[in-house]
Amino acid sequence: MTQHAHQDLTDAALEDLIVCPACDALYRVPDVPIGGRGRCGRCGHSLAAPRKNAMARIVMLASTSLVLMTAAIFFPFIELSAGGMTRRSSVLDAALTFSQGITVPLALAVAAFIVVLPMIRLAAIVYALAPMSFGWHAAPYAKRAFRLAETLKPWAMAEIFVIGVAVALVKVAGLATVGLGTAFWALVLLVLVNILNDTFMCKLTLWRTLEHRSRS
Ligand SMILES: [Zn+2]
């Protein structure tokens, strides 16, 4: 990819420009063949990597994540046994443990970051991309939904929660017998599916398809 995009910036051409998120170099939207990868000429950051059937895969993986997230909420998360007593907790129990007095806002924020925001994000991705993955026009407000999903990405912290719980369990393991419930494994799978999903997510291609297929 060569870097002479900053010449003749007419209004029409402006839509075809992208900025490297890593080093701010300006490029014309590259025509990268499917399976190829367009990199920033200055810093090597991947700018475009369209994949075959990416749309369908992203929708499938996001739907899988939604199912896993639902399982993670309703199945037991961990089981602690000590001195003949066993206690099962769900993810929501864990998040709302501290919901008394002034810590209520904290508990609600934890629940939002672990469960609510990731679910809204996944639902927004499915809503925005599913019709297009079937070859139809984009759903109404698809662009807005996809932008919402992008905005929520840094705030959807199921991954961090899983890592945090894993670290905490190592410490508790000496004091009590710890059993990992279905919900824990559902969340672990969810993290893996999300990583897989990010490799299919070529935002440039998705946004272009959204622009072309949206009627508004
Ligand atoms: Zn760059």
C-alpha cells in the first residue's frame, strides 16, 4: 500500500479515506482481495483483512456467544465446600454479593460490565450483520447498532472477570474445595469464541458493506 492519499481531498474522496489506528497515517481505502491483508506502509498495522464468509462467521460466533452468556448466567458458576457445607453461586450472585448500602452502585456496575454490556454488544452485532449475512439489505439502524457494538467493546469485560475469578480461586483453593460450575466453562468458551471472532472482524470491510447495503 502506498501513501499518497493526502492529495486532492475532495468531499467525495473524503469518504474513501482511512486513518491507521496505530500511527495516524492517511490512506485511500485499499482494495484488498479476499484472504489478503493490507498493512500500513509506515508501521505495519493491519488495516484490512477481508475473509470469505466473514459476515456469516461473525454472526454465528456472536450468536454462540449469546447462548454461552445465557448459560453463564443461569448455571452455577462455582461451588465451594468446606466443613461439610456446600455453597453454589451463580455469576449474578458473585456480582451482587456486595449489594448492601453504599456498595450497591459498585455491584450494579460489576453486573453491567460482566453481563449486560457484553449481551447488548453481541445482540447489536447479530442485529446489524445477520440480515446481510443472508445476502439481504441491512436492517434499519444497522449502522447505529454496529457503532454501538464498537463503542461497547472496551467496556464488555467478561474476559477480565474470568481471569479475575481464576486468580481468586487459586487463593481460595487452600481453604475450601472448589468446584467449577457449568457457567465458568461457558464463560471460558465465550472468551475463546470472542478471540476467534476478532480474527474475522475486518472492520473496514464490514463498514463498507454496511454503507452499501443500508438504504438510509
Ligand atoms: Zn500505521
